[in-house]
Amino acid sequence: MGKPTGFLEFARELPKKRDPQQRVHDYKEIEVQFTPQDTQRQAARCMDCGTPFCHSGCPLGNIIPEFNDAVYEQNWAYAYEILASTNNFPEFTGRICPAPCEASCVLGINKPPVAIEFIEKSIAEEAFKQGYVTPIIPKERTGKRVAIVGSGPAGLAAAAQMNKAGHSVTVFERADQIGGLLRYGIPDFKLEKWTIDRRLAVMEAEGIIFKPGVNVGKDLKANDLLNDFDLIMLTGGSTVPRDLPIPGRDLKGIYPAMQFLSQQNKRNAELPVAVDHQGESYTDGDILATGKNVVVIGGGDTGSDCVGTSNRHEAASVTQIELMPMPPQDRAESTPWPNWPMMLRTSTSHEEGCERQWSINTKEFIGDENGNLKALRLVDLTWENKNGRMQMVELPGSERDVPCELALLAAGFLHPQHNGLLDDLNVEYDERGNVKTVKYQTTTNPKVFAAGDLRRGQSLVVWAISEGREAARAADCYLMGETMLEAKAVSMISVE
């Protein structure tokens, strides 16, 4: 513990953000750079608790007090060694993780918690700057060939770990660029794509082969994959969006959020938008919010990303609506520490300009004579407890039409795409439509494993990395009969 009184001396402080009026004109990251000394002060706030609840709050089991102590001592090499032992990509999670570890921080019981996510990002960036991030090439190869299908955070984590175990790894991606959700789902103002390319260069130097633009199941048949590789790891994500099948759904101007977001990421990369992030051709051309009244249907992070992108398109207005009631301003009594708190969260995109409405249901899409969306019919809701279940009830007389030329559906994802590769591999699905596994191994073919959102359902990037690591450990044990890959570091209080 670097400074026993640090949590008494220093207040929680995060990097300043660029002015909203300035940043809405570009897609650069929002935070202003912090100095190593600033990070040192924040690391000094860690109390080195006897029972570090942050361990169990983190899906990766990051060894947080130890790397905080190393940062306080300005031993960046050791800090990165500790962090990289549990997290393959701290430069990603340090930017886009909602930081469940901070919700479990003991200091957070009565003070603002330690700025763990920011410290993580600082460690990663300092490690790259100082040259501590170097390719680690296995001394020996096992002779086993592994195919990873899907290059999102779960696939990349699985690839890194399987390569570390000495297997020859090939990563297949149907999009034109490697990165999955990181590349085409998260806006550049939250995660600039040079961070992905920087990491991919290290992974390629370690011997991992990347093959973008290959739609496995279509361009490469499932049987060929089974014949050519000793093990297949499915990490394709949860890609079927939740639709809104109400009257007027066929009007032009209604799109899944991910289609809208991925197009803008392609523009930023100066890539053609004629083909979407799943390798399919667009039929509606460019989706732009410029000059339009935009309504984002869904109150989560993806909806927030649509808000920020719409503002950068210079939309006439941006409104985000949500079925559920407005969360409380502070931690709800139903989610006491150290649980992830149910509370209102305001993102940087909301700060840039957005009207937010809760307990709203969309009844109908209304079009003009040319088949274009012109308005939404909305109604206010109340939520009532009926037989132990909360049910929504429409408020009489609250129905109204609001102008809208672009509606973005950001209500989440149902499950992975079944037709194609998954059906060809004859995998079994669970009751939610996700790939069914036992310890990451599919129930129908012992050489086929699955990890990430495709297996557990839509979740966080940090959970996807955890899934990829754990699945790689199970797969390595299947191939070799044992594994030297690190087990997840969990604290004594973990309930897993």
C-alpha cells in the first residue's frame, strides 16, 4: 500500500473532457490527457482493503490493489505485468468499460470510489509508450490448429490465450476489418480505432493469423473448417437485433442502431459503406441524421452512442426514449453496495444535447405519401405490480404524435445469427437462442467451443474478454489434457 492516508488526502479526479460544443464537430476521443503524476495521486486513494471487493466486481478478476500500489510507486512495468496477467486488452476496457469494479470499491461505501478504470487506461498507455508491450512468441508450438470465428473482444482474447499456449491460431472475420464490436459497434469518440490496430500489430507479430472478409459458413463451409482445424472457437457475438414490429415498420427511415453506428465508423475510416459490418450489402444507402428529428428507441449505452453520433451529424433534434421508469439519481436500495447500482447515468453523449424520456411506449410509425417516416405515435406508461410482476399500463389521454424522420432501434439483441455457420455445425441452442455449452464446449461436437455474447447473451466488453480467456483455458485443456493458462483471479468473496 503506497500511501496509507491517500484516500483521506486526495479527492477522486478524472481527466477533463473537451468542451461539448467543440467535440461534436469531430470523432476524436473526448478525454484530455492526464499526467502520470495525476494518475499516481488517484492510485494513492486505494486503501489496499483486507478483502478487496473490487476483485469480484471485475469480470476479469483484475488484481486491482496490487497494480494501484505499483502505479503509486511509479513502477509502470510492474503495474502492466500485473494488469496484463488478467486482462489482454486494458487499453480497451480502460476506455469503454462501465467499471463494475468501482461499484464494488470499499472506499465507495461513503466516498467516491477509486478511479480504477482511468488508472487501467493510464497503465496501458504508459506501457505502450515505454515499450513494455512487446510480442511474446511461444517457445514451442503444439502442432494443433485452432480456428477462431469472430474477431470481437471474446475472439481476440481467445486467440491471444490459445496462441500463448502454443497453438497455431487463425481468426476469421466476415467484416472487412478485424475488431468486431470494437471496430464497428463503438463510436470513435469513445474508442479510436488506432488503438485496435496497435494491438493487432502485436498479435500478428506473435504469430496469430487474421483473415477478414471471410464469411464462415458461406465463403468457407463448416465441414471444411472441421476438417482443417483441430478445434473451432465460436465467438461471433449476439447479432440479431430486437425489432419493433408495430404498424409502419416498413417505412423508410427506421434502422437498427448498429447499422447506423457501423456506417459512421466506416466513414471515419474512409471505407465504403455499401457493405455493412456483417458483410451484407446495404439497400438503403447512407443513413444520416443531418437536419432530421431523431428518436432513439432504447435507453442503454448503444442508444447513447446513437445520440452522440446524431449530434455530430447535426441533427435537428435528438430524443432518447425508454420503456422503463426513470432510475433514481443515487444508488437504489434494491442494489446496495457492492452490487452494480441501479441509478441514473448521464453519458458524455447526453451532455452534448439530448432530450431523455422514460416510461414511453412507441405505438406506431407514421409515414408520408412517399413511404418515408415522418412521426412516431407515443404513449406514456405507468408500471403496476400485478401478481408479483411489473406490467406496463398505458395512461389514458397521453397518446400523441412527435416529429421524427429517423428512428434508431437500440433495444438490444436477441441472440446470434442461427442460419449459416451455427446451423451447419448443428449446435444446440438454449431457451434464449444462444449457443448451448458445458464449460464452453458445445453439446453436439466436442471440438467446437463457444464464448462471448454468442454463448452468454448480450453483455459487456469486459465480460467478452473474460469469456474468451476462460474458453481458451477449457479448449487448451481439451487439446492437451492439461493447461498452463492462467485461471481467472477471483477473491474469496466471489460467488462464481
